Amino acid sequence: MESENDLLNLLLKSPNSESIQTIAEKLEFDHNFSFSKDRNYLEGVWELRWSSSSSPFLKYSPFIDNLQILDPFNLNGLNLLKPRRIKSIIGTGILIKLYYINEKKIGVRFTHAGFIGPKFRRKNIKAMKEINNEQLGWLEITYLSNKLRICRGDKGTLFVLRKINSLTLFNNFKEFIKIY
């Protein structure tokens, strides 16, 4: 039977492999995520490596980091598309407010979207606009470890993300979110 490490290796070596969905679904089958018990594992920087969506923004690219930064203790998040290998919060972003639905589902409310530029005098240059029409969704966490997250979105999309150890990005996010 395939393991988490098999899936992680496949995500890194063959991110467009047709086997990813099959292995992810096998891992989901016996996993028992609980928000109150497993919230610690959610915190941090997550890289989207594969999704069942046909949207180009939800597909892996060798040139762009597709990140989701989550702070479940303060119920904040950021979806960020940024140039690969840049360690700063630079790119196109959508700010997220998280809310509890139940032990498996986390609600998301998209609050601001726009461009986040480099820092100038200790603050990011940005053009973030508040989203006026309430945009809501949810994620059902179906597998979670300290290295891998598998979840399903409210539109049925399957997402496979790997955890990135980037304290710098996470701390930059926590500074950035203070103004919202």
C-alpha cells in the first residue's frame, strides 16, 4: 500500500502524475482529522502541489509558488501566488478569515484581494482591495500530518499540499496581517 512518503516523493518528482489522486484517496480513507485535536498541524506555510481542478491557478507550476499560509489560532490565512525562490510575501494574494464549521470542516471568507509588492521602509507595497460581495467557502480536511494536507473544497475539488518549513514567510505573514 502507498504511504505518505510515496505521495510526497511523487508530488516532488512527478507533480502531474495521474497516480497522485489514487494515492491521496487511499490516505484519506482511514484518516480521522479533528480541528480541536489537530489544529497545531494546520499552522504554517503550505504549498499546493496538486489539485483536481482544471483552473490554471490551481495547478502546479515550476515557476510559481502557490502557497496557503494558515494561522488557525488567530483564524487568518493568505492564498499567495508568488515567483518561486523568493522568500518574501510578494505576488498576488487573497486574505482569508477562517471560521469553525465542525471538527472536519473549516469555513473560509475571502476578505481582500490584490497585489503585494516588496517591502519599502518596513512595510509591503500593496494594492489590496476589500472584497465587497461576500465570498464564502469551506475546506474539509481529509488527511493531515506535519508534512502533508489533503482536503476537499466546497466545489468538490481535491487538494494535495505539502508543508514548507519557512518560519520567515510565516512571520512575514503575521506582520502583514496585522493591518487587516
